[in-house]
Amino acid sequence: MENKKEKQILNIIKFTPPLFIIIASILITLFLYFENKNTFKIEKSKIENKYIQENKIKIKEEVEKVHSFIKLIQKNTEQELKDSIKERVYEAHSIANSLYEKYKDTKSKEEIFEMIKTSLRDVRFNDGRGYFFFDDINGTKLFYPISKEIESKNLLNFTDSNGYKFMEKIIQTIKNKSETFDEYYWYKPNDENKTYRKIAFYKYFEPYNIVIGTGEYFDDYENIIKQKILQYINLIRYAKTGYIFVIDYNGRYLSHFRKEYIGKSALDNSVQNVQRNKILDLIEIAKSGQGYKTYIQNKKIDTNIPTPKISYIKGLNEWDWMIGTGFYEDEMILNIENKKNELNDKFDKYAQDILVVSFLLTIILLLVSIYISKLLETKFNEYKKDIKHQQNMLAQQSKMAAMGEMIGNIAHQWRQPLSTITTASTGIALQKELNILSDEQLYESTKKINDSAQYLSKTIDDFRNFFSPNKEKTTFLIKNTFEKTLNLLEAQFHSKDIDIITNIEDLELYTIENELIQALINILNNAKDELIKLESEHKKLIFINVRSENKKVIISIKDNAGGVPLENIDRIFEPYFTTKDKSQGTGIGLYMTEEIIVKHLEGLIFVENKNFIYEDKSYTGALFSIVLPVS
């Protein structure tokens, strides 16, 4: 019966894997074929929407970039104007000061003043609009090169169109011997019917107790900025026929790919055969913010024939500008067809690849399955022997694990040899006193004493090794380190009825082992000192947990002694700080522990109070956490 079952198992091992591989290969091949056929079909149906959405995003990004660029320029325009007129006034001030310093010892102040006015009278800037003027502390216009009639007149009570007395700002600047910006509304030389915002800058000129100033109409300067921006926009090109167009809210072209359109009205059918209401719709979209618009472009750039177009429009209401760009549907249709053809070719090739790869993979897997089947058959025949061997190995490992439980602590190791020495020495003395000591008994007793003394010496050496000043780093298992540490403390803790519960991962460290042992002993002894203060019926527990986390070893030592008083927890690692009586502690233990962990072992140590439940009982205690690098 047993042989029959073994044959059945062997037949399953031989034939099941190849049969499974063949069936699986056929099913997977068919699944991949029909699944990808369906995927390609769905993909082709999505191409048009995808292409439109991608191009809509593209044209929106292009318009948004231009719009953001203009907004940035707008934000800086006023400051640039101020910097410009300030720089001009500084130049005039420097010229005036140079002339004064040069001739102050050879000419009168009146003569020098006339020289200064002469040198600056014909100076013009900002396309001829800019000039300099001088005013004194009384509000008198001393120098005004564009209108000599105003020179020597007192303008103290002059106001701009809003009633602002700008001369008072000039007088205050002279009194403060400083410089300042100002703004007011004034008439342009070529337009006496309307006032415009003007930004001015005054700088005090000490030799004559006057200010030297200049100003610029903001809209004139802004128009220069607009022209520079439009020149930049007119150079923008993207994709095959992409460009940015700008039309003001009156329908006038400001920027366009066709330069002959610039300056002309988009509402005039003689310029471009676009229905008037389409342009008006675009302007309304711009005024309301932004949006898309589909319409017929009567003259496509590269074909000059009417073509459907999708445009994105965004308004710049501060300047009454409509900024836009778009893409043509004929290009979209052509790209869609090309994409569909690519997908068809791709699917045909994919189907061929599936068949080839599936066939080759099936052959390879069949060969592998045959090899594995034979290998499994061989392994199966050795199964019984392997079971017996594994059982022996498990028994041996069990014995090795049990050996750890049989190791005694230092006190137990000393008790027996000391008893032997005491008994032997007392026996020798008694036998000598009774005069019955033979040589054979003497040799036997001294041998026992010597053997016990040698054993004690070895025990002392082992104990000393734990606390030797060895500072060399070594690689060791943290579990072994705790075993050594607990062996040294076991007798003390056992006598005080303190239970130690451990959960230690088998981790490897590269550091100074003896230093770590010393730190652990300090923390454990601190916990012991607190636990023995508890009442005798109170269960005394210490929990040790070691784990690995993010290439760090985390050591946690927790007790149930009630925790550290909150007023002391921040000082617990201070040198000589202790809550114990002086006869019981110096306060140096935990300080040295932190020194060892942080400075010697390059780690971290923390302490906190922790509430926890153990065996259905609630406890509170101190939790020490040590974080050490693995290497």
C-alpha cells in the first residue's frame, strides 16, 4: 500500500508540472492576445479625446507663461521707473556738484549756478520727455528748461488736479536735507486737457539749498514697457505653427504671426475674413477671465485656407489685452490617424511577439519542469533519511539551547569551591592536631585546595574581563552581551525577588562591548535600587527589549517601580544628582552611563515614564531607551 502511494506521488511529480505548464501557457497566451486586442481598441477610441486634452493643456500653458511674464513685468514697472528717474537725478546732482567744486574758488555762486543750468538745460532722456528742474525752499521754480516763463515764479500754492500741493513736499525735502519720491497729476506738454499720473524724485543740493528733481509720466513709461513686451511676444514660437496673438479690447491687433495685421482691427473683414461676432466672443471671454473657443480660422498659416481651430484666451484687464493661442483640427486629425496606424502596427507586432515568446517560454519551462521533476524524485527517495537526519539536528540544537539555562551566576560559582577549600583546610588542621595526618591525605587535601583556588582565579579573571579598560571595538552579538550582563547580576536580583523579562533580537553590533556592559549594569542597578523600595508584596519586574530599526539597534529597559518624579526627570543624567541618601548613592552612575553611550559608543539615550499592562495589571515605571549604530 505504501509503495503504491509512493508511485502515485512519483507520477504526480513527473507529469503534473509539464501538463500544468502547457495548459497555463496556452491560457496565458490567449488571455494576453485578447486582452491586448481589447486594450488597443479602447486606446484607439481614446486617442482623439486625449490628443485634444493634451493640446488644450499645451496652449493653456503657453498663454499662462506669457500672462505670468507680463504680470511680473507690471509688478516691477513702477519700481523700475523710480530707479530710472533716481539714477538721472543722481547724475545731474553729480554734474552740479562737480562744477561747484571746480569753480567755487574762482567764480561767484551766481556764475557757477548759471553754468550748472547751462550744462543741464538741453539734457533730455526717456525719448525727449525727461528734463531736470530746480526749486528752492520758498517754493520758487529756479530752473525749468521746457518753459522759461515758469522760471523764477513761486509755485508754493500750486496744486495738481486732485488739490495736492506738491511744492510742500519739495520744501520739506530741502529742510530735511534729504531725498524723496513724490507723485502727482499734471498736464502733458502736448495735452492740456487731461492730467496724468507723474512720479518725481527730488534730491537736496546743499551749496544752493535747493532740490534737483525730475519726473516721468507713468503711462508714458508703461507704454515703452508694453512695446518691449509685444516685441518679445511676437518672437515666441512653439510646435509646428504655434504662436501667441494679442488683441486689445477694441479689436486691434497688437501682436500676430502675420506682421501685416499688427495695428489693424480684427473686426474689419477687409483685414481678415473672420466673422465679427467671433472676435467679440473672444474679447468677452478675455474680459471675464479665461476660456477656450472653437471657431473657423479663415486663413491657416501654412495653407491660407479656412480651418477649424481651438484657442485658449486669457484677459489682461489692466491693459485691456486679450492674450491667446490655439491649434488646428486638421493637424489633430492627421496626428490621430498616424497614431491609430502606429497602434495597429504595434498590435500586430505585439501579437507576433506574444506567440514567439510564449512558444520559447513553454519549451524552456518544460525543460525546467522535467529537470525539477527528476530532482524531486531523487529528493523524495532520500526523504526518510533526511527526516531522520533533521530530527537528530533538531535534538542537538535543543541541547545547545538548554545549555544556556544551566549557567550559574558568580555567587553560585564561588560557593562550591570556597566550601571545598574550607572543608579541606579544616580537615588538615584537625588531623594534624590529632596526629593522624598522613602524607597521602595531606597531598589529596592540598590538591583539592589548589584545584579550587585555580577555579576561583579563573572566575576572577572572567569577572575582571567584563570590566577591563579595553577600548577596542569588536563585533559581537547583543544577545551574548546581555547574557554576560545578567549572569553578573543574577544572584543579586534573585535575592531581591526581581524578575527580568527579556525580548532580545539576535543582532550583531560593532562597538566597545565592555563599555556597553558597564552602561547596562548601571541602568539595571538603578532599576533594582528603586524596586527594592517597594513593599514586599508588590511584584518587582524589569523588561528588556532589543530590536533593529532603520539600521539602528534600539535597547529598551523598563521597570515597574513607579517612574521618575517629573521634577527630576530632566536632571537624571546630571553628575552627582541623586534622590537617594548619600550613603546609598553618589549620583554618578547614570551620568557615566550617558557619557559612555553618547561619547564612547556614539549613540543616544533617553528616559521617560511609561504606563503599561502586564498580566492584566497596570504598572508605571521608568523606560530607558538606548539607540546605537549597527556599525
